[in-house]
Amino acid sequence: MTNLKLQIWIGVAFVVVNVAFFNLILQRSNSMRADLTEGKIYSLSKVTEGIIGSLDEEVVVKVFLSKDENLPEELRPVVPQIQDLLREYGARSDGRVRVSFYVPEDDEDAERKAQDTYNIQPLAFLFKGKSEQGVRSFFFGIAVEYAGTRPETIPYQDLVSQGSVFDREPKVQLKSVEFALTRAIKKVVHGFENQRGVFARFGGKAVISTWISAAEELPESFAKFPAEAKKVFEELTAEAGGKLEYRPQLIPKDEDGQRMLMASAGVRPISFPLSDQAFYLWAKIEIDGKPANLLPLLTLDGPFSEFDLKSQFEGYFRRLSPGSLRTIGIVQKSPPPPNPMMGMRGGAPRAPFAQLEAMLSDEYEVRSLDAGTLSSVPPEIDVLIVTGRDRIEEKGAYAIDQYIMSGGKAIFLTDRHHAEFQQAFALTSSARDSGLENLLASWGVEVGKDIAMDADNAGEFFWAVGRAGTRQRTVNFRWAAFPQLGRESSTANRDAPFMSGFELARLRFPSPLTITDKKGIDSTWLLRSSERTWTVDPSQSLAPIVDKYPDTGVAVPSEKELKQRVFAVLLEGEFPSYWAKRSIPGSLDSEHADDEEHQDGDEHEKEGDEKHDADEDGKESEHKEPKTQATAPLKLSRRTRVIVVGNDDWLDDMEAGLSQNIGPPYGLFSLNQRFMLDAIGWMLEDDDLIRIRNRGRSYRPLERLEDGEAERIQLWNFLVPIGLLALIGIVTVIQRRQRKAAL
């Protein structure tokens, strides 16, 4: 009887445990979820959880995905991974993210919305089965909606990458789905926030203090600015709802008071080109009691207009709000206006880095700045990308200098030559300066004039070697002028910030960089060549001789000419202004200070402080230095970051075209852009986004099976279970006979 009761209680306990466990499974319990995969590819990062946790409205994620039998065979393994990760958004968001799956082939309304509303179009592919072959189409895309704003679409190309068109078999790799979806959520939220006030989500307390000279103390062209600035800052204060305070400051008239103002607030008199009087035109921003930025309210063209002043401060506060997109500026040559005589032939002219701009716009607000007319950099720009493809005039270099001095961060893509592919594989090259050489040299980076060639890291390319009938015959070869960095560990500094997930990058005709230590600036190399690297004059012929040098494209010189070169460097610290003791562009005093006077560190802060020291008899000494010399208002930056890459071709539209039309290894734009995106993320101190983006690299596609191997696996899958069942049956029969024999 005791054994019977015990068995009953054990049975009841098992039932209770199973019921409880079954209910836990039915519930969407976050605490029971565990990701045991390498890299946690099915878990959401902290930055994603923070974004979806701060949503005020529900985000709707609509997934349009064809059935497995309608998908290409190589795509099918990635579908469960995408589905699992998308369900994780719903599970982790406490209802703020609703994920719905649609099969367009089975739902006419879903198919119509996919194409008409979200621009998710069916994609065609060739299929070949045992008994049939032909063309099929499939849907593979995601749409994101938030609070009635314009939906954001994630196309197939942002979810899956494929190999080169030269690959014998298709290679499919899953990209970072979390990154693509989180980016889309940020964009739709940002679109919604733009419809609200600037300060709607700004969570801090801001103070704007201004030092603006009276109208009669300003140049005639500046006379209206004090009243316009007062109007703008009062309007911003009224719109902020108590989150912003405007404090106009009195300007001391005596020199002792001005020196004290310089020491306490960093504000000094400004001398403007073609003006014989110094004046004050400054704004200082504090956030929650801490200094955030100090801005001169003018450019080389004059003071900000009323519209520009308000737009720039609105942009500054908007980007400090949670969930807002950051702003990236690209300095490049603007395309010429279309020629009406050409009609639509060839399409409208494009900027040389249009694809880079388009790629960045998927993630950031992007503003293109014309290299030819640049005179100021808007302060709301978070990171400035400066391309050296076309010469930047001195006033443009000065604008970049002052942007860095205000705490801005910049990435320079520049070399000192121009190599261009003409039709029929003709190649021309010439020397060229970007106008940035002196500026970068003042921070310890000298851009070499020659082209570097790396024998050990020659990248793959193709070249015409004759004709085969009516077509050109091309061959594949390795070209030392296209160094492919990252295959050897010594060529990529993966211990540097943001470089831990670096894979590969390929440069085209790069310039070597020479790094010199500068006080207050720390330098870290990022990319460099092998020891077997040399340089060539860009005026020489660069055309490869592929039949004679298939491994390098050109002859390798003697060992004494070979050495390692640096191609990319990271600078971090306090940067001195190149114009700290030089007359700024357009000033009356056009003579530059001697190079020996250009010093680093806090000596720039002391510049001018001792000009008014008292004489031995207690009277102020007279100075003969003319007041008309206009040096830079900002002479030393606060701690900031700069990256210099000795190449601009590696991210231009030609590289993008090679990647889109041919694919790796002949075009590595997608890998090059990862370097750029990771660098921008680090500059924005957004390390979590870097980790999200790099998660896509942890996916490892299964190798395709050899001919006949699939049939053998199917046969074993059929025979092994039958064999196991037969073995279990034999063992059971033997055990029964043994028990009968024992009785």
C-alpha cells in the first residue's frame, strides 16, 4: 500500500511539473530565453534594447517572405536565423515591437502591399530540379512602420550578401539583420521626432551664453546680427519649454577684464579679414552644468544669417535627443549641372562619392559640402568626411581647421595623385595636391607624393591582353598598386579601437603616410603594407604587364628600395590650429607666421595673453602689432579624434561599381565601407553599433555537398533509423526470453 501511495504522489508531481513547464512554454517569457551561439547572434545588443525600450509608440515590423519551396536552395538555411532574431525583438520589447510574417504567394493583399506600399519587389532566380527547370520569383524583404510616418524598407540586399559573379557556385552569407532592423527603427522614429518640436525628447537642461559686441562696435556688414541673434535665441528658449536658458553676457571694456574672460570662458576678441577692428561674436553651450561647445558665430563670409543660426542650433539640440540620427558631412566636388543639349543620355552628372553618400544615408543624415566653395562647416555635423579628390581652397581648409578646433571629428581620405581608367583599359595618372597637406602636416601626418606598391599584398584584378574574335580577352592577375590589407595580421592593427572585427580592405594607388610625434596628439597606425613595398612616381606609366608579372603586375625593385609603409592612422588628442599664429585666408596681413612660431599644446592658449603686460614703471606697454592681423578665433581643440587614410579611390563610385557589377575579390566596396562605418561609429562613441554590425560576420555558410554526397546522406538517414529500430527489437526479444527462462 505504501508503494502504491508513493507511486501516486510521484505521478501527481510529474503532472504538476509538466503542466507548469507547458504553461511557461506557452508564455512569452524573456527570463527563460538563452542564446548559446558563438557571438550571441540570436540575442539583441544593449543598444537595440535601449532603442526599443524607449519607444513611445508601437513599431510594426512586416516580414514578406516566400515559402521554402519558392526560395533559392542556398537561401533556405538563413531563413530560420532571420525568423528567430525577429521574434526576439517582439519578446524583448514588452509589446513595443510587433512582428508579423506574410507569405505573398498565399495572400494577394500582402503581395500587393509588398510591391505598391513598401516597394518590396519579387526577385527572379534560375532553378534546376531533378525533373524540371526554369525561372521562379520570390519575396524577401522587411518593412518597418512607426506612428504613421513614412515606412522604412529593408530590401533583400541589406539582409543577404552573395559572392562574385565569377564564383562557380553561389555563396550566400547572412548580413547583420539586427543592425539593419535597428537602423530602420531609428530612421522611422527619427522621422516621427522631426514632426515634433526640437526639444520634445531632449532630456537635459541647456544654457546658451553669448558674447556679442554692440552693433556700433561691429563691421558695417555685421550691424544687424546682434538683433537677429537675440531674436533667434529667445525663440529657441520659448520653444524649449524650460529646457533652455539664454544668457547674454556683458563684454568687459578693459584689457584686464578681457584677459580674465579669456581665461575663464575661452572667449577672445575676433579679428575679421578686411577689417581694422576686433570684436566679440561667441556662443557657449552648457548641458546640465557642463561645458559642451564654444562656437564663433561667423564664417569667412560673415556672420550667420538668422535662418542658418536657428537651423544650426536646432540641429545641435536635436542630435542630443535619444533616438535621433547623427549627421555626417562629406566634402566632395559637386557634380556639374546637366547639359540640356545631351538630353537623358548617360544620366545626370554624379558626385564622385555618390555611392558612399547613399550608403551612409541608410544610417545617418548626410550633408554634402562642395569642396570648391567650402567656407564653413555646420556645427551640427557629428563627423566630417573630407575627400581629397579635388583641390580644397585655403578658405575650405581653414573651415575644416576651425571645425576640428570646436571639437569636431574628421576622417580624411586623401592622396597626392590622380589615376584614372579610360576606355579599353587605358590608364592615366598625374601628380595632384589636395590643399590639405599643410593642415595634416601640422598634426604630424605627411602625405607622400608617390604611389605605394605592395608586392606581398597585391590585390586581384583583371586586364585586357588582346582579343578573342570580336571580344577583348581578359586575364586575372594580382596588382601591387591595389594592396589588399588584412590577410596578413601585420597589415591591420586589430588591437586599435574599432578594428577588432576588421576583415579586409583594398586600396587603389595609395599614398604612404609619414607620422611625426606631436605634443598633445597620440597616433596609432591602422593599416600598413608589408615590408616588400616601394613607391613610384605618378607621372610614370602605371599600366600592368600581366603576362610577365602575373603576381604583382609590375617589376619589383631591389631590396634596398623596399620597406613597410603606413596607409591609415588614427590621431587622438588636442589639435593646434594651423592658423593659430597665421593670418586667416583673406586677411589684410597676408604674411604667415614663421613655422618656428607654430607650437603645440597650451602655448596656443597663452598666445596674446602677455601682449599687454605692464612696463617696469607700471604703465602698459605699447604694441606695434597691427590689429588688422586676423588669426584663428579657435586656436586649440578640446580632445577629439581624426583619422587619415592615404587614399581616396578606395571608396569612390568606381570601387562601388566593381563590387555591384562584378563582386569580390575584384571589387571590395562592401568591405571598405565596413571600415568606414566602424570608424564613424567609434568616433561617435557608439561602440555597441559597431558590435551589432559585425555580428553578421559570425555566420558561416555550410559548404555545398559534392556530387552524390547528398544521396548518400539521404540513404544513411533512411537506413540508420531502421537499423536502430531493428536493434531495439532484437534486444527487447532477447530480454523477454531471458525473463521467461528465469521464471
